Amino acid sequence: MLAAWLGSIGGTVFFGASAVAVSLWPEHAPAESAVETLVRCWSVLSHTAAPGITAAVAGAVTVALALAAIRTTVVGRRHTRESRRVRTYHREVVAIVARSRGDVMWLDHPLPMAYSVGGRPGFVVATEGLSACLSAGEREAVLAHERAHLRGQHHRIVNVCNVLAEVFPRVPLFAAAPTAVTTLVELTADQHAARVTSPATVRSALTAVSASTLPRPAGTLGLSNDTSLRLWKLRIEGRARWPWLSCAAMGTVSMVGPIFTVLAGAGAVSALVCT
Ligand SMILES: [Zn+2]
């Protein structure tokens, strides 16, 4: 599911930018044969349209693309600054009161909680309450979950989704992505933790940690999101036989699928309008 979302988002950005590039190309655009139907249809329409309409459309598209690129850069830089602020805060402030053991910063607090802070290198913050309230296996499951976030670059993926949602709030795919992708990275991290320990251990660790009332800092990923969905998923979890193959297949299908839909739609439109 996560691969499908990322494939759809990547495909939309790539093909959206390609469509603008093709419309602005001075002569015969690259890959024109693949979109020959569209180009022929467009040339029929542009020859029958008022003079200057092609230039006006091309100009408007260029301005829209430039504005989107500028806004993406501005919003992206703001999100990057915010992530850096969270990282710096943890390195400089939390490091003073926490004991660092390996890649985990341990806070002296009786309630169980853990979260991960992305970056190079990222790190995990956990409370001593994890050791006091959870079994050794459950504690290992919590840490494996947080390490999966760091290894999978989940913070960066969620960040990119947040930027796209802010820049293109009217594109439904981008608007829905932050919520859906945040949930899916939690499920992915749970899967990883279940492989390191067991689904039952992750379930009991999740139940114990989600009962904790400690708040999780903004800009971090923790164990306590969407608990009921995640408990249900861990209960029905079947082990994927070829996880990498299924990820690659889902990513490819979600990227390539829309091409066939568009070509079929363009073929139908040109058959009706342009013949
Ligand atoms: Zn998490």
C-alpha cells in the first residue's frame, strides 16, 4: 500500500511535469510517438482555435509551473528548517537530560514512551518507563519499530507528502497523502518490529505504550498513532512471501496504470471529436 501511494505520487509529479514540458517543446517533443494521439488531437484543436490561443495556453502553463516550483521550494525549505529545529533541540536539550546508549537516548521518566527523530543520523528517544513497564521482548519491539522508521526514511517521506499537500491542496491525491502515508509508515514499522520479535509481542507493546499519556513532540514519529487499526492489522497479519517483489509491483502498477487510463481516454475523445 505504501509503495502504491509513493508510486502514485511520483507518477503524478513526473507525468504532470512531462505534460508541461511536452506542451512547451518548440518542435517535435520527445516521446511524441507515445502521445501521438494527444498531439494530433491538440494540433487539430489549435488550428481551429483563434490565432494566438496556443501561445496564450503555453504562457499560462509556464507561469503556473513556475509558481508551483517557487512555492514548492519555499514550503520545502520551511519544512526542512522545522525538521532541523526539532533535531537541534533534541541534540542540544534532550541530550543533556538523557543517557545515550547506542542509538537510543534514554529519558528518566516512569511512563513508557518512544519516538524517533529523523536526520543523518537519526536517533531514537525512549523513556526508562519502557524497561519498567514492558517485558524485554516488548521493549525490543518498540525499539525495532522506531529503528524501522529511521531505516525506511519515513520522516522524509511524510515530510515530502506534507509539502505537496500544502502546495497543491486541491489535488485530492496530495491532500489525502499525509494522513494515509503517516498511517502506512506506522503499519510498515509494525511489520518490521513483528519480524524482529513477533506480532503478539508488538501488539502487547503497542497496547502498553498507547495507554501512556505522555505527549509526542511535533515532527517525530512514535508508536502511539492509529492504535486500533494497527492492532487489527497485527492480528490478521500474514507474512508476505516476496515483500520486495510485491512493493516493486505495486509501485510500478500505480505509476504506469494511469498512462493506460489516459491513453484510453484520449483515444475515446479523439475518436469522438477529432476524426
Ligand atoms: Zn511509529
